[in-house]
Amino acid sequence: MNDAADNDESQNDAEAAVQDDNGNNDEQIQAAEFPDLSGAGGSDGAVPDLDMIKDIEVTLRVELGRTSMLIEEVLQLTPGKVIELDKLAGEALDILINDKLMARGEVVVVDDRFGIRVTSIVDPRSRIAAMGSGE
């Protein structure tokens, strides 16, 4: 065989030697070895250790409702004007953490201050999906 055919053969061989521009063998190709990651990510059902993140501050917001308005309508707002929202009276309020829906609740009064009683928690899969999304 000629040198070109030999060169093609060695490039196709998965365990062929790496050659420099002059055709000299510098290094041998070896299979990559990776550590066992089968237990990583908590997929074994174990509860993750949350101590590292317990002191991270988040923003909790309670949303009474929403509406859309034209700039003209915003400019016409005056004291006493009523703005109609999309939620019905008595409907559960949304509890958002860092702008992600985490729970629903109802308004309560605690020592002359408003509070919210959590009435339901959003499904854990939905919460995790919301945390990963950019929405």
C-alpha cells in the first residue's frame, strides 16, 4: 500500500496514534474515563440538603388580581375610582415567590394587619418547572 492509504487507515482506526504534520506519532488515543455520577442529582429519592440555601432571601408577593388598562385610563385615575380585576370576590389569591406561583391563600387580619392564610400549595412538579422557566 502507499503512504496515503496507510494514513487513511490509521485515521479511521479509533485507537490509532495521533500524528503531527510530519507523520510522527506523538500521543496514543485513549478512552475517556468518567466518575460514576449515578447518585448525583438526588434521583435516588433522598431529601436534598437545603442548609446551604436556607438563608437566601426571596421576594414573596400576594396577587389580588390583574387587569389591563390603556395609558388614557391610567391618566384618568382619581381617588375613589374603582379598578375591576380579573379575580372573583372570595377567590383564592396567588402567592408568588420570586414571581413564580407557589401557593394560593385567603386574606386574614392579624393584629390590625393584613396577612394571608395558605390554603393550597402548587403541585411540586409545577413549582420545579416554574423555577426552571424564564417566565
